[in-house]
Amino acid sequence: MDPDLPEFMIADVVISTAGRDAGKLFYVLEADDTYLTLANGKDRSLEKPKRKKRKHAQKVLRSETRVAEKLRTGDKVLNSELRRDLAYLSRELK
């Protein structure tokens, strides 16, 4: 793993820095040494997440919301919950 890249964990909120989804917020569902698996509940649902290289995502924050806790514990999360949470976080970050 590249030491220059930040450490990503499940339920972190990231912003895409490259590609057609640049500027959009996502939740991290999985993270390995090279790739992140991302979902936002709208363009990328939980059933069809986005696989993105780590270097093309920037960590925004470690979310402590109910949705983030469900992701960390492996509980069932709905796409609507992801959308609502990310919309709220997007408004807070502006």
C-alpha cells in the first residue's frame, strides 16, 4: 500500500476526485490495498457499488451517523438511508 495515501475504513465518507462522478460524496463499503468499493444510494446503489482506485478518492470525514454505524456492524442499510445521510453531509460541508 502506498504510504502517501490516507487510510480508508468502512463507513468513511469520501469525495470522488476523478472520473464522471468527480465531486460526489460516497460511503466506503470495502477497502483493500488498491481499490475502494463505494456507494451513495443513487447513482451507485448498495446492490451495484462503484469500484474506484484509492488515489481517486479523498477522505472527507469519519462519519458517526446511524447509517455509518450500521455499515460498520454489517446491519441492513437501505439506499434511501445512504442518500439522505449524504445529502445532509453535503449541506453541512458547504
